[in-house]
Amino acid sequence: MALLPLDQPWAFTFGVLGNIISFMVYLAPLPTFYRVYTKKSTEGFQSLPYVVALFSAMLWIYYALIKSNADLLITINSIGCVIETIYIIMYLTYAPKDAKILTAKILLLLNVGMFGLILLLTLVLSEGSNRVSILGWICLGFSVSVFVAPLSVIRLVVRTKSVEFMPFSLSFFLTLSAVVWFTYGLLTKDKYVALPNVLGFLFGIAQMVIYVVYKDGKPVVIQEYTLPEHIITIAKLGTLEKSLEVHPIDSKQLQLANKEITVERDRDEHDKDNDNDNDEDDDNNKEEGMETREEVEKMREV
């Protein structure tokens, strides 16, 4: 497969820029996986984004292989496959058993089953330019679904009034990547590369605008208190990360709690005594009623 023709230097330039920027985007989760490695735990992180990113890279490699002059698509997506595979292996190493099983199922269903089905159908049912067109539309549709994914992050930022879960650097590089790849698709007249990046650009701009609006917000936390152990559970919205903090109980709080327990116990005993008194009164009334009936019957006999 030949490189881009020399009469398309701008397309080649934007393709190289796209490779560099996309490589930086692929490296964005490194801090997350470094924390997973140091803590030997996935801490509730989900594997789905990395499995989906691997599937997307596999699709684009297949598309580039059957299309001419698409070496720059092959290079970056090959690198993406390697990086995402490393992320998934690390996830499977430190994830809980249930998460490992779920990830394995998704991998088999998406990256083996669905990709194998697409490969088989396009090779058997189409050929030449038709195969490129069919696969291009598949890649386009899947890329659109990937670009829609940040909607959940945008909703989280609006709810929490905090950008803690949406770093500006990641939003910036995603937007820049969309601009570069759109330009590359435009210059090479590849609509399947250009069109989905229009949506990526719009979502990237939206994320940066929302970041500016909520950048001074504070993270929203939920605190739940239980008196006996006095444990505070802090759960950050939008993540499954939880931490437990144990604090000493203040003596005044302990005395107040003991008083409340004593009052409740006395109240329960008082209620039980009242119930017993009522039961005794009922028994006495029944005995008096029986004696009265016996006297009436004796009077009738006389």
C-alpha cells in the first residue's frame, strides 16, 4: 500500500498531526491505570470504554486495509490496539471476579463475535468499492455512537456543578483531534473519516464551554452517618469510588446517645406494663361475668 501521493502534502501533514494528537488521547487514561497498578484494585472503574475503543480501532484498521492510500489510519489505530489491549489486560489483572467475567463476555461478544461477523459478511457479500462503502458506513455509525458517549459526562458535570470528572486537557485534545481528522478526511475526500468528526468537534466545544461555566464549582459528596460505629461513607457522584473514614465519638454525643437509648427502654417497659395491666383487667371482668351468670341461673332454678 502506498503512502499519500506527493501532490497531497497537506493531507499527509494533517494525517501525521492526527496520529500525534490521537496518540496523546490514547495515553490520557495512564494516570487512572497507574493508580490501579499501585493500589492493586480497579476501584469500581468500568472496562467498557477500553473494550469499545479497541473495537473501534480494529474496525478502522480493517477499513484502511481494504482502502488505498490509508497508511496513516493504519498506524494510529494499530498503536491504539496495542495501548487499549494493555489497558484491558491490566483491568483483568486487578478487577474483581464479577468484573472480569463481564469484561470477558463483552470482549467475546463485541471484539470477537461482532467483528468476526462484520468481517465475514463484508468479505462474502461484497467486493471492491462496495465493500469499502459498506465498511465505511459501519465505521461512521460506530464512531458517532462513540462521540455521543461524553453526554453522560456532561450531564454529570451539570448535576454536580463540578468539572472534577471532565479534565479540560482531555476535552481540548479530543476537540483538536476531531478538527485535524475532519480536515484530513476533507483533503483525502473520505467522507467516512470527515463526517463523524463534525459531531466530535461539536461535543468537544460543548465540553469546553461547560468546563468554563462550572470550573469554580466544588465536588458534590454524599455523606451517610451511622452512630454506633460513627463511620462516614463518602461516595462521589458519577463514580463507584468509596472511602470509609472512622472518627472518634465525642463524649457528649455518646452521653446523649445513651440517654436516648435509656428513654426508649423505659418507654418500652412502660408499654409492656400497661399491656399486662389491661390483660389482668380483662381476665377479672371475664371471671366476674361468669359468676354473675351462675347466680342468675341459680335464681331461675329456685
